[in-house]
Amino acid sequence: MASKYASGQFWVDAFDRALATFAQAAVGALVVDKVGLLDIDWQQTASIAGLSAVVSILTSVSFRGEPAKSS
């Protein structure tokens, strides 16, 4: 039985979820600030969103789901 980590689809899906998480966290950080476009602290917003994306990848890796099925 092949490891789920050997599957290219696993990594595509994991990074797809991480990208969605990044976008959601960035929007959340922008909404919480309630500031104008020119007043946004982009570095802090990117930091929050980046950390969220890293946590998403770590969650995907640590999830004990079924291993990839070979075709």
C-alpha cells in the first residue's frame, strides 16, 4: 500500500486547501481592521494569512486519513 504522501494529488489538494485558507485569513484580517485600502498593514495581513496556510499544510500532513489508493 502506497503512502498518501507519495501521491501527487495529495499535495495538490493540500496546497489548494492552504491557498483557500490563506485567502480566507487575509479577508478576515482585513475585515477586522475596518480601515481603508491605503491604511491596511499589508505585512501583518500577509503574516496572519501565511501562518494560517502553514497550519493548513501541517493539518493535512498530520491527518490520519486513508492512504492513497493505487490505480
